[in-house]
Amino acid sequence: MSDDPSATKDAFTASGTGREALFFARRNRKLVGGGVVVLVFLLVALTGPWFTTDDPLAYVGPPGAGPSGEFWFGTTTFGQDVLAQFVHGLRATFFVGTVAALIAGVLGMVVGFTAGYRGGLVDEVLTMITNVVLVLPVLAVLMIIAAYLEVRNIEVQALIIGLFSWPWVARAVRAQTLSLRAREFVDLARLSGAPVRRIVFREIAPNMASYLFMVFILLFGGSVLFAATLDFIGLGPTDGVSLGLMLNHAKQWSAMDLGMWWWFVPPGLGITSVVGALYIMNVGLDEVFNPKLRET
């Protein structure tokens, strides 16, 4: 057991706050419902490839066949299994969303914490860089970069999206840090001689944990939408498969005109369901962590 009374008090407070948040989280229908939807799609993405063909682009059935017992989601005009493409596309969607959100989140937190805590010239320089990147038309920049890449894959796509999605996170974290650095517990840590890194990650960051978690969810949903948009307009990966590419191929080969709804409806519903569930979860988390919203 620690001999530091303040450490014991902080641990007790954090434990109580965590139990309180968990109590209300279990009773929040938005959070639970959105989480169930995301979890179901995640399980399909992780386990689906075990029950489908290894190559989702392989010609395995009759061209343009509707849903049946053999091909649950039907086939494309080339005889490719739509279900196999869907589950592999879901895996690509979760990969891009997770990696891009992590990259953007880490960059945004590093810049935001540094600018907010250091202040002065460091704050001015980092804020200027953040504002420059923030005013760039992100979608247009992504389109230009993707168009000039000879080889594109989901790893490169996730990296590009993450590198251009962090500015609003940095601004938000900076504002929170500016507020928290003036608190008494931060002053006490500073007077005790604690290094800056420890103050930021042991004193400031834990008080923003709920907010940072919500930021990650928003980054995840935004990255999925960006990736789907690039894929749909033909600037997605040049190899592999994704939900956005499925929509692009369905449009390119006139699936709607041919009445092949099974080709474009599943990926469209997949993208809409995942992103919608994430934003509903975010609303639920806001109600859980905000006592004022919790009471209404």
C-alpha cells in the first residue's frame, strides 16, 4: 500500500468515478445500442473471412446471381462472392478507422498538450501550424495525394487520413490543458519537482480521459467516412477490397440499373451502420460523463 495519502485519495476518487460512470453507462440505451452494433460488425469482420473464400475477388459463381443458399449476398457481374467482399471490406474499414484515429489522436494530443502546457513561443508556433493544417481542404488534399500515388493500399490510406485529421484534436486538447494547468494539483506537482512529462500524463491527461475517449470515437467515424469517400470516387486502394470500393465497382458496372441491389446495399448499410452507431455511442458517452445531460 502506498504511504502517500494524496495518492490513496486520488485512487479512491478515480475508482469511485469509474464505478459511477460504469453504472450510468450500463443504463444508457444509446451507448449500449451503438456498442452492440459496432461489436456485431467487428465480430463479422474478424470471423467472417474464416467462413468465406480467401480471395474475395476470385470468380467463384455464376455472374450476377441473386442471394441464395450458396451465395448469401449473391454475386457480382463477374461471379465474385459479395459476402466475401463484404466481410473483407469490413475488416479494411475497421483497420483504416483504428489506425487513422490512433495517428490523428496521438499527433493531436502531443501538439495540444505541448502547446497548452508550455505556452509562450512554443504555443504560438504550434498553434500556427495547427491553424494552417486546419484550414486546408482535407478531402481535396487527400484526393490529390491519393491520385498521385502509384501504389495505394489501406495502410497508406490510413496514414494519409491520420496525418490530416489531427488539428481539431490539438485545438481541443490545448484548450483543456490551458484550463487544467492552472489547477492546484498541477501547481503542487510542479512545486514537488515532477518533470513535465509526468505532470502531463499523470496529472492533466487522466482528467481528460473521458473526453479523449470520445475524441477517438469521432476520429474513428470520420476516418471511415473519409476512406469510403476516397474509395467511392476511385482513389482508394489499388489492391484488395473495401466497402467503399464495393460501392465504386457497383456504380461502375451499373449494378443499380441492372437491379443488382445485393451488390451495393450491404456495403452502403455497413458504412452507415458503423458510422451511425459510433456517433450514437458518442452521444451516449456525453450523457454518461456529463451529469447535467445525465439527469435529462
